[in-house]
Amino acid sequence: MQLFDWLVLIVTLLFIVGYGSWKTKGSKNVEDFILGNNETPWYTVGLSVMATQASAITFLSTPGQAYHDGMGFVQFYFGLPIAMIVICLTFIPLYHKYKVFTAYEFLEKRFDVKTRSLAAILFLVQRGLGTGLTIYAPAIILSALLGWNLTLMNIIIGVLVIIYTFSGGTKAVNVTQKQQMFVIMTGMFITFFLILHYLPQDMTFSSAMHIAGANDKMNIVDFSFDPEEKYTLWSGITGGFFLMLAYFGTDQSQVGRYLSGKSVKESQMGLIMNGLLKVPMQFFILLTGVMVFVFFQFNPVPLNFNPNNKIVIEKSKYKEDYHALELKLDKLSEDKKVINLLYIEQLNQDYDNPILRKELVALSNKEKDLRDKAKEIISKADSNSETNDKDYVFFHFILNYLPKGLIGLLLAVIISAAMSSTASGLNALASTTAIDIYKRNLKEEKSEKHYLNATKFFTLFWGLIAILFACVGTLFENLIQLVNIIGSIFYGTVLGIFLVGFYLHKVQAKPMFYSAIISQTTIFIIYYFMIYIYPSDQEKLGYLWLNFIGAILTILLSLFIQFVFFKRNTHLLNKL
């Protein structure tokens, strides 16, 4: 970090916070604070929806995911465009018709207060955890790679977000997210083209894709029906569809973005914009990770990208064993560079040499074996060390290979992305707590000013809770997976409640409530026995399927209980 990097970082962040606070100060009532007075144009809705989902975890974890596992993760988003169409046709018109502040208000109008409260509480639990994670994710990476204090980083990111979210509510979130998306995409595009520039002179983009393909990084679509595979075409279209339908259709952090739209049409256009741009954006971020992989075929690469593990090794009795592996990796890297250059030379002559391709694969497998051995040594040195280094890959490249100023910009990208997701989360948590829990259960009527102050108080309250959770959080296998796993555990049930509410008009409140309780309990059991107790990549069920199972189970149970309940009541009436 040079002085210029610090200047770029500080000026970018202070501008976003200052601009958001100045532009949106002085909310007069709850409608202004939560719905932004319904003044948001469609393009701001679209950008805000995209920025809410594109957290710092997206820009830290996704390139690392592609570096290790290739482009297959993009299948996770295949269900998103379909989900956007369903939400535009069904969810948005109903939300606007009932003039709700939060998605969960609709459930009381359709069912009862118990069902509304249950859905709101499930949301508060998963979004409270998720919001803490959006702070923690960038903080742990920045602290590890830059030597910054982790707790201090959590507090700085959290406080920056609280300032403008507390000041301007939904308007502040929407306004700042436009600036944040501009910073984010500018930084990513510059980085992508710099990687291309850093590749060997006679190497074309097509050659880079051939090298990536030879190493199985370009397998975009997997048609496998194996439920143990995390990312396939089918899990993306089914589980991914249900996850996206639940996230964008029932999660207040997203619903709040488009409820602030000027009209039903403006909200719908904003979501369609997200449906058209989100998959290409994720494809581009993954492709950046693949290009980082290609770059490291010609440049030195660490045995483990997490610098904390190097420190652990140096203090242990296993450091000589680790150094021996590093020497082997250095030799292997030289061999890879030679073979890759030969491979490019033949590609430039329009000849894809199968022998060289096989040799490339063999060298990659040897490198993977060395990395696995390194992880074993790290675990022996300290059993609590996180050996999975996917989240550190992209940042290692940023710190070691980007020019002055651009490091500051990319740091601003990561922190801006953290702030955008955290701000949406806090705004949604505060809105849901104030409207669905506090106001709904308050027996005496209060003034608009009172509810405005209550919503601001809950913004501060959830901000402090998120910071606290971030300070005590622990790193998971891969941060972007952790966020989606937390969502998948809860989203299916909540989505099932909404789908019954929208489409199955004969299902009444009691059957709905009990089916949701049973469904959520079942999902907890399935997650524990088929995913949680197994090591990574050995789970018996891909976590995306939890969304599908939760939603379908809730719907079927509600129909079954309604049938039994209705039949029993009819029998009692006949007796009378």
C-alpha cells in the first residue's frame, strides 16, 4: 500500500458515505425512510438490487472459486432470470396492491399474525447472520493480507455503513449503491484487462482459453443428475430458481429495493434489468478468476494463498517439510511455464497438440497433490488453521501484481461491495423489526415520528449486532458458499409460505403455520445429516436442493394439513 493507494481508498469511501448522508438526510416519516417515498426510478432499482446481492464476498470468493474449480459455479445463477419473470408477474403487483412496507405484511393480510411473525423471525435470523458475514468476509481477508487489526476492520466497515443508513434509510441505500456499483465494475474491468496485458506477448485471449480448457476450468455446464454435485444445470435451474425466487421475492433486503420504485412498472423494469445483467456479471467475475489461473501458469505461485498459514508453519516443527514442498512447487512452476509457452507456440500455428495438453494436465495434478500435502502439514502445525485458501487467491494477485493506485481502488471495490450489502441488510432488518414485530405488537397507537425514530433505533441496533457477530465469526470453507448455505436453510420454507399465499387460496392460516414449522424443522434435520456432518466435497446432498425441498415440502404439507383440517371441521359440523 503506497500513499496514492491510501488516498484513492479513503477518498472513495468518504465520498460514498458523505454523498449518501448529504443527499438523503431528513426523512420526515416511516414511508420516506423505508420506501424512499416511492421515488426510485427503474435503473436505480436495478442497480440497487444488483449491488445488494453483489457483496464483497462475491468479489473475494468468486474469482478464487473459479481459480480452483473453474466456471461451473455460474450454473448457480441459471434459475435467476426465470425467478425475475415470476416475481415481476406475481409478487410485485400484489405487494403494490396491498401497499405494504415489508413483504411479511402481506402474510398477515392473507393468513394471520402468527404466520407473518414466523416468516419475519426466520428472515431476521438468517439475514442477521448474513449481514454480519458481509462485514466479516472482507475484514478477515484485509486483516490477513495487510496486517490490519481484524476487530478494528469490522468496526470501521460497520460504522461507515451505519452512518448513512441511519441518516437516510432506503434512499441512502439506493443512492450510494449506484456509486458503489460504478466503483465495483470499473475496478473489475480494469483488473481483467490488466491480467490480459500481463500475459506473455505472443499469447492471445483464445490461447488463454485453451490453457484454461486444458485444465478443466471452462466446463460451464454439467448435465449430471448426481445430487451430491453442488453445481449442475439441474440444481441451478431448480434449487437455484427457488433460492433466487425466495431471495428476490421474500427477503426484505431485496423486496425493500423494488418496493421503493415509482410504480409497478418501474419496479418490474428494475428486476428485469437485474435478470438480464446478473448472469453475465457473474460469468465475467468467474472468467476473471480463470484468467488469474492462466496468469499463474507463467508466474510464481504460493503453496497456500492464505498468508496466516505461512506464519503458522514458520513457527512450527514442520517448516522444513513445508519448505521442501515449496522447492518442488518452484521447480514445477518452471516446468509449467516452459510447457505452456510451447503449447501457445503450437496453438499460434493452429495446432492443439494433444501430447502437450496431457502434460499440462499431469503438471496441474502434481501441483494439486503438492497443495494437498501442504494442507496436511498446515493442519498438523495447527489444527485450527483454515487450509482452504480460495478466498485469498484474487487478493494475493491484487496486492502483488497491480500498479500503484489500482490497489487502493480494488480495496475500495471490496469495501464498497461490503458496505452496499450490509446497508441493504441493516435497512431490511430495521424495517422488518419496526413494522412486523414492534409496531404490530404495540397495543397503543403512536405518532409517525415515533415509528421513524424506532426504525432508526433498530438500524443502529442491528448495525451493532452485525459488527458483534463479525467480530466473533469464524471462517468457513468458502465465504460465498457460507452465505448461500445460510440462505438455503431458511429460504425454502419462507418461499413456500409466500407461494401458498399467492397461488393456493383455499389453504387457511392454521395449516399454513403448522406446515411451515414442520418444514423448517425437517430442513434443519436434512441439512445436519446430509451436509453438515460430512467433510467438504463429500456431502450427500448439494445445499441448493434445500431451497427446492423446503418450498415443495411447505406447499405439500399445507395442502395435506388443510385437507385433514377441513375434513375434520366438516365432520364436526355434520355432527352438530
